[in-house]
Amino acid sequence: MSDNKFLEQFYERVILPRYNDIDVTKVIWVDHGKVGLDAWAHHFRSNGKEYVLLYEDFPGDEYFNDELSHEVIKVDGKSSIELRFSDDAKQVPNVTGWFTLFQEK
């Protein structure tokens, strides 16, 4: 993965503000790690709650979908946010693709 500090700032400015319950001024990043072939998990805390922001190059439902310890936080009724800069199919890992936010129950 590229520079974590860049990704953290990017998520705080572009992705996380779409979620009304996340106070981006209080985000504390805990860990970043690859969880699949083209998927990364970004773990953080905000206001005493635990979250995982999952990046995928294409959305799937296999990650953190145990319905026991995490719940998907939706934006505008959607489970995932798609971020693209153009119509070409080129991916920038952890920047362009699909993002799903999970909150620890």
C-alpha cells in the first residue's frame, strides 16, 4: 500500500464526510491492511466507536458480513460508495473503487 498518511487524509476529506455520524476531526487511525486480492481494510476510531473502512476494486459481500459483530453504515441508502475520476477502467488502489464502512456493534 502507498503512503498511509496520504490515504488517511484522503479518506478524512473525501470519503468519511459522506457519513453523517463520523466526526472526521476526531478520527484516530489504528491500522491498515490487505484482506484480499484487491481489498484493504482501514481500521479507525471516532467518538469512542470502532470502524473499518473497506476498499475493494469491485464490491463484494464477503468481508465483515457476519451480521454479528459489524453492521454496514449506509450512505443515501447504498451499502457502498463508488469513487471514479473518469470512465476508464484504470484502478488506483485504495483511491478509486468501492468503499464500504462497517461499525463495530
